[in-house]
Amino acid sequence: MAENLTEYLKEHPPQGWNAAPHYFPAGDYVTYYFRNDRCFSQRVDDLLTVYVSFETKELVGCKIKGVRHILQTAGDFEVSLDDGEVTLGFFFFVGASMAKDDFQRSRYEQIGKKAKDVRMNRKELEAVC
């Protein structure tokens, strides 16, 4: 058994990096990194924070907040998401529709293009804390 982190990592080498969205029910948000770059966060609005590469200033990921609320509201208006999956693009569409200025709209469009085919299981997003 490893006595410290260095020993543990020697016995269990990292498996590599995988671009996949992750839902955090306690905070009701999704994070998605599509590049493994060192980055800083830039808040766009109450829904979206983007992660920007220190080196290239390009987008490398995002955080979407209020996921359950958005899904609940969609259901209240009978917006159907029946196939059991939700694309991240759905959340970007909601945010872009509320954008107050060109900067916000531009960020939603940019991140939407990067994550247009990314899907998550709807049941996971509706998990109760």
C-alpha cells in the first residue's frame, strides 16, 4: 500500500485525459472541458462560465449552472426531451436567448460550436442531492 501520493501514482499511473461532461448534483452544474489546457475562468452570465486557455486564449471548456431549473422550466412549457439524452447545445440555446449583449451571445455561439454534439443522460441531470 502506498504511503504517499508519489508512491500511489507509481503504482497507479494516470489513465489519460478524456473530454466528457460531468454533472455535480450538489451544485446543480455541468462542467465540460474539451481541451486539457491550463486555463482561467471567465463568467459570461448567471448560467455560463467559460474556461479560456492561458496560452492561446481559446476556449477549452465551460460550466453550466442551474441545470435542473432549466430542465424543469422546459418541462413546464412542454419542451420534450424524450430520447433520454440532452445535448449541451440545449443549455447554450437557452442562455443565448437571454443574452444581454454581443459578448454574451458570442460566447454562447463559440461554446455551442465546440460542444454541439456532446450529450448527457437526462436521468443523471435530474438526480436529487
